[in-house]
Amino acid sequence: MCLSNKLKTISSLKNRQEFFNQNRRMLWGKRFWTKSYCVISVGDGATTAIIERYIKNQRPN
């Protein structure tokens, strides 16, 4: 299992334990995360605003 899947598994379990009723309507079926993930390496030129804009403009699969 790759690192991103481990992180998604752990965070999903913790989130379900603590906040399931609040987040139930936002799930993909019974899934907390989609199957996809993104890993980005940024240098000195990428500001928080640039990264936030990139994330906001992502299209669904």
C-alpha cells in the first residue's frame, strides 16, 4: 500500500469515528475519499494562493 493510501485510510477511519453523522451527506456512496490522489512538490515560487487556486480549479474525474 502506498503512502497516500495509508494516509487516506487512517484519516477516513478517524473522521468516520468522530464526525460520521455530520459528513454522511458528503460521502461518495460509502467512501470518504475518491480513488484518486495528487502529490505536488513546490518550490519557492508557489504561494499559498497559487496552490489554493490550483486545488479549487480541479475538475471531478
